[in-house]
Amino acid sequence: MHATLVTEYLYMYCRWLCHLHSSFTFSLASSLQPETGETNGLSAWETEETDSLLALLCAQPAPSLSPPSSAHAVRPSDVTVLSAIGLPSSSRSEVLTVLKRISELLSLCNPSLVSLIPEQSDALFSEYPQRSLPSQAAHLSLSLKTHQAIDSDRSWKLVLLLVPVDDLCGCPEQASSQVATVVHQFDQALQTLHGQLVRTVVNAMVWVGHGGVGDSQKERECHCKETSNAAELSLTKGILALSLQESLKHHLEVNPWYNDGEDFAVLLQETPMDMGVGHISGGRTPLYGQRTVKINKVATQLWTNLLQPMTGESDLDNHNLISDPCHSEYQPFLRTQRNSPPEPHPRARTADSVVFPDQKTGSELTCEDRSPSPLTPTSVHALRPADIKVLAALGDSLTAANGAGGSPNNILDVLVEYRGLSWSIGGDENLTSVTTLPNIFREFNPNLTGFAVGTGKEDSPSAFLNQAVAGANSDDMVSQVRVLVEKMRNDPRIDFENDWKVITMFIGGNDLCDHCTDTVYFSPNNFVSHVRQALDILHQEVPRALVNLVEVLNIIPLRRLHQDKSLNCPTWLVNMLCRCVVKPPDGSAEVQELKDLNRAYQSGMQELVESGRYDTHSNFTVVVQPFFREVMLPLLEDGRPDRSFFASDCFHLSQKSHSLMARALWNNMLESLGNKTYIHDFTNDLPLKCPSQASPFLRTYKNSNHSYGDPAPTMPPITNWGSDFSCAVHGPSDPVPSSVHRLRPTDIKVVAALGDSLSAGFGAKAKNLLQLTNEYRGVSWSIGGDQTLETVTTLPNILRKFNPSLRGFSTGIGTAQRGFNMAVSGAKAFNIPAQVEKLIQALRDSKEVDFENDWKLVTLFIGGNDLCQYCQDRASLSPQNYSLYLMESLDLLYRNVPRVLVNVLEILQIDGLRKIKRNSLGCSLLQENLCPCVLAPGEDSLELSEMRRINREFQASSGELESVRGVRK
């Protein structure tokens, strides 16, 4: 009775804490204690996770009125014993921390909870990884029966059964047997628990750690060499995890007797628990704070999965895991298969779900002239297909051909690299059955070499010059190029100096997949820089070569494949491999950013090649092949995506797609520059083209009569800054409008300006450094009135075409005739309220202005100096303060100046200044001193990334003023 009262009190206490959520935080790092205020630099992350954990406290259901008699009606408060088996050998400390979080949450529901979760220092913990899962189950059963504080027959027990992926060997040829062995051990463990324990709920989960696959004692059992590529390791772990998930789920479905009784239940969580922090193309070691965040996310997700109905794939990256935890319809029981609602879109196993008709992967080549040049060409611009002696390829898993020849019903086949079927470098069989670029070229030259056959990694003999690495991104290209060059130099089948070579590089998909994890690292500039470095090596070291630089594919269509649940795609896996593409919702800013980045990668490649950098001699060139630029997602007749074009993971490509890619690449190679096909619908037939008698060569810029274009000529200095004026001038409104929303240009009687040196005309007409400090206010864009519109274009000179009697504009140099130009060089946002006060006083004192009745136009432009010096005083020059000073200034005008229209100009994207370079004292010395926070950081540095973000926040601040204050922007 005492324990029940304490539990009820804690339940009421947690509900009370919900109302104090905004002013009280908790840390579950070691115990549920109020924070002391120390954040160790992690407050932003930890607060977010604390919010989720505190929401879980709010969600604690009330205790059962009487002990439940069924395993399908057990509440968290009914659990007396918590235990776990299957703890992985890698990342043990993180796993223990997660399990301790669960123990602490359960203790809130039942203070009498007995936790058998081992401490890291326990001898038992160190022994666990060496024991099999059935052995651990037997040991746990014995411990529960002999524990003095546990009534084994009456106490409800929660057993967390972890099935770790990291302990498996990642060799493709062993994967299937490894998974089968784990399923068998899982079955034995459940039989032991079922036979020995009553009143038990087993919650099983596949566990993905951040250690390497096979990095435990099982590593010595692996038949293949363990990969050192973090991205390829992530791919391997994800596929193994999904295969285990499907196999265990199937095992429980065909053995329903585990859940037939009332005192024992087994539930497998719908998706693996992912403890890994690296991503498909990075794998960089996370910071301590990031690991803490990941641990809290996993703990929150695990607790949520223990309670929530099993209605589909969970979302570990969603911070609001329980949107309404205290909802009246919240189900308070530990989830079991029996008390869970059916899934709205149940996903069948890949082993059962996909049946494709026979697919034609061969091609017919109708070319009549297949002869080589009479003499070996000396120019890359005179190459016929039969002149090519060597083919090679660089890239990622799409060139390694992961899963290309696999069954659509076996996810483990994605681990296999079917290099012999690869579109750009595969050489299995011949063109009538396997369409690849080498098999097409072999129709012209049967003695072609370099192509890959069969399956294997890039270092296997059968891979030959297919040096693509699964999971690679653009920064891997240099290392791949160096290996390729070395292989070509040393292979006796290749005459390195004299053989003509075609090298195909296709990279960038993984950069797009991971761009949101580090927008600086995966920026377009960095991407192009990595590609440039690789091409530079080829250009310098490889003679007689034509390089196909295949544009980055249009990756957006991939999203649709994972939005249609009826396709049964393993979206959990693709979320792990390509989260930045698949996860953002349609219409979000993230999707638009992805589209822009995709285009920037493509245009960056084009600009690199069109610079002429690789056309300095006649035996080497690079040609951009754009057939992937606007590739369309193949659809079925019912409008759904056609899975037959993809491997079993709905991410990599099937042999059907590889065949079509080979045809598209070949056809691109025969199309002249400027006329290459860049839009492809692969559901349409794509016949192979042939060289013509008029154009028998592989097309390059020179034999296409294509010009990359010379640099724009230097224009003579502009001396006339005037503008034409073609508007029909109408008279002023009659009567004078009483509403600012009815103003015509002719109604404006007075102009004024507020701002900094850009409005003061600082140095606007300076011809040397000595004149730079002059303020040429008469030519200021917003307030200058020198001469007329025909020679000087300013806003007042435009308005004077409508109203020649306009007042307030500046003329000349300095402040003597500044009119109502209150701008001060060097001003920041905090100076603007003072400028406004001076303007108000000047308007009141002017004898030329009817203060009450004249309509006034005030232009406010400020923020450049705030941005330029932001890094030196982040607190004072914050976007929040910028917004406050602007609001204060507008409030002053609103309260004190009648009949006024205020233009508030959004701050420019100031990093454009970095593009303005000149080898002069002014540019080289003064630029960085005047704007150090924008101009000093290195290209693609974290500092520059921060400044771009702050720049956007400044722009957003002025945008918000329009709605808050009703000003014109």
C-alpha cells in the first residue's frame, strides 16, 4: 500500500511538473535532479532532449488499481523487475546509459523497481559479450528465480532483448548464414525465457551501434577484409540490420505461440534502434555533446516504443516524439502484439513482396562501320570508338553496382558489388545479354581491356580498373584517381603512354545525401574543388585520355519512391543512408535547399570544364555528359513508381537501370556539345546511336565546333550614370490624398534618408584613396539630387520628373547641402533612433516643408556595419538587437511624423563583397579592415557559414517589420 501511495504521489507530481515545464528543467544523465544551471556548453542540445524526456514524465499513466492478470494489460507502474540481455560488445557504455534512462523512468512509475541492468564495472557485464544469447537467457532466468528481492511467480518482469548488428560479420558471402544463426539463437533464447519465466513481457529490438561490423571477437571469423571506409561500413550495417529485422519479424509471425498465453508476451520493435552517429558519406567522430544528444534521443525513442501502438516506422529524428503525451486516448500499457492496433500500411518482407517480369538487359547495335582510324590518332578530338583500348571508372556504389544483379526479394544482395554489370565499366557476358559501356565498345574493339567482371570489392582482381568505392563522396576522388593511375601504369595489358583511354567519373549522390549534416563541408565550392583536384591529377599524369564527367543525377525523384507505402520500400534503411534527401517534408525550405544544391553541383561541373582548364594539349580532354540532369522517375501504368528499376533497398539501381544508363552515356558520347540529351524518361525505349560518316568521332568541344566562350571583354569606364525616362507624367492627386495607400509619385513633396556610408555617398565618385573619405551625398542612390536624371540616376531625380518642386534631397559633397540626408558613415542600427530624432527636428524647423500636410518619403537602409563587425561583438550586434533598433526608429516616425511612407530596405547579401577583388592598396588593405567578419574568413569556413546565417537572420528581421509595423519594404 505504501508503494502504491508513493507511486500515485509521483504520478501527480509529474503532472504538476508539466505546468512548470517552461521554467524548470531536468537532467537524466545520472538521476532526475533539477539542473544547477551549468550546461557545459550543451544547453541548446540538452534542453531539447530534456523537453522530450520531461514530456515522457507527463505521460506516465496512473498505476493499475489491481495487479494485472494478462501480459497484454501491464502498465509501466506494474513492472517490478527490469532486465536486459544481448548487450553488444561495442559502444557498451552508451548502451548502458540508454538502459539506465529507461530504468529511471520506470522507477518514477514504481519506486520499488528492481533493476538488473549491470553496471559497467560489474564482472557480469564484461562476461556478457562472450556468452551466446541463449546462455544469457538461461543465466537471467536463474537470476530472477534466485533473487531474494524478487517474487518470480508474482512480479511482472520487463526483459529488453537486444539483437546487436555490430557483432555480425559484414562479408556478403557470409551475411545470409550469419543472419540465420542469429535468428536461431533468438529463438532458443525466447524458448528458454518462455519455459522458465511467468509474468514476463519481452521487448526485442535490433540494435545498431556505432562500432564496426565484426569488430568484436567474431572479426576473426570473417572471410573478407574488413572495410576501413566509414560510409561503406554504414551501408553494410544498415542492410544487415534490416535483414535481421525482417527475419526476426517473420520468425515471430510463423511462431505465434509466444503470444498465445496471458503471462508471457514478445514484441519486436518495428524498426532497428540506431545508436550510430556517423552518416553514409562522413563517419566523422561526433563531439561529446552530439553523442549525449544521440543517447537521449535513443532513450526517448526506446521508451516511446515501449508504450506507443505499433503503427508503422518510428522517427528517431523527430524531437517531438510525443506531440500530446497527456491525451485522453493515450493507451497506458506496455505494448504487445495483441494489444497493438494493426499497421495502416504493413510492409511485407523483401523476401515476399516483389515480383518483376523478365527484364531485357541486352541491346542491339546496328552500326555498320565499326572500324578504327587508319592510323592511331594523335588527337583526342579525332577518336573513333574502335580506337579506344582501355576503359576505367571512378565513383561510388552506383558504379560499384551494389545490388544490381541481386534479387528484388533479398536485401542482403545489396551488399554484393556486381561490378561486371556496372553501366560504365562492367564486362560480364556480351552486349546481347548485358548492356554496359565496355560491352558496347567491345563491338568495335574486341581487344578492349580495363573492364570489371563478376562481383567483388575495388581491390579484387576482377574489379580491374573499376576503382569506384561504395559510399564514396567527392573528397574520395583524389585517392581513387591515384590508385587508378598506378594500376594503369603497372599493368602489362596496358600501354600507358600509347593506348587511348576512356575514364568515366560519376560522383556526388552521397554528397547530396549528407549535405544537411555539414552544409559547409558539402558546399558546391567544396564539391567542385574535390572534383577539380581529381581531374587535375588525370590531366597532369594520364596521356591519351578522354574523361566522361557524368553530371550529378537529379536526386529529387528518389523522394517519391519512399512516400508511397504501397511499394513496401525499406524507408528506414534509406533514411539512414540518405536522410537529407528522403526525410524533409514536401514544400519545406530543406527540399528547396536540396534542389538548389543539386543544380549548383551540376552547374559547377559545367563551369569547371568550360573554363578550358583541361584542354591545354591535344591528347586529353574532359567532356560533361548530362544525361542524368533531368532524369524522370519511371512510373507504372497506375502512376506509382516502378520498383523494377531499383535494387531491393529502393536506393541502389537494378541491372535494368544500369542497362539504360549505359545506353544514355554512349549516346551522350556521340552527341555534339551543346546538343546533348539531358532529359531522360527511362520507361521509353532508348536505342543505341551510331557514329555517322560525317561525324565518326567521340564528340569533344573541338570536333563539335563548340566554343567555351572567351572571358567578357573589359568595358570602358562609365562616365554617364543617367537613365532614360519613358513614363507618362501625370499630375498630382486631386484632392491631396489623405491615405498613404493612395499616393502617386507626384504627391511626394519631401524625401529623406537614414543610414550609413552607403546612403551618405561615401567615396562614390572617388578616383584615388585621398578622395575616398569624401561623402558625395549629391549622387547618393536614395537621396542625392545632383544634376538631372539624364546624367545622375537617384531616387530624387526620378521623383523630380513627377514633381520638380521636390524638397529634401542632397547636393554636392559633405554635409553643407545635405538636405534631409541624415545618414552617417560608419553608423549601425543602434544609431538610427538618433538619426530619426534629428530628422524629425529638421522637418519641423524647415520653412520649405509643410510638416502637417506634405507627403514625405523616408528611405531607411542600415545593417552593413552591424554585419561587418558582428564577430567582434555578437551580443550588441545580434539580429535581435538589430530588429529592436529598427522598431524603435519606426515607432518614433509613426508617433511624430504625419503623412509619411517609409521604405525599409532589406540588408544585402553582404558576402558578395568577397568576389570584388583587385590588386590595389584600397582593395587589398582596406577591405578586410572595414569588414573583417565577412572578408577575413576562409572560403567555406565555419566562420563564413555563420556570417551567412546571421545575414539571413538580419534579412528576416526586416521582413518581419513589414507585418508588425505595416512599413513598406
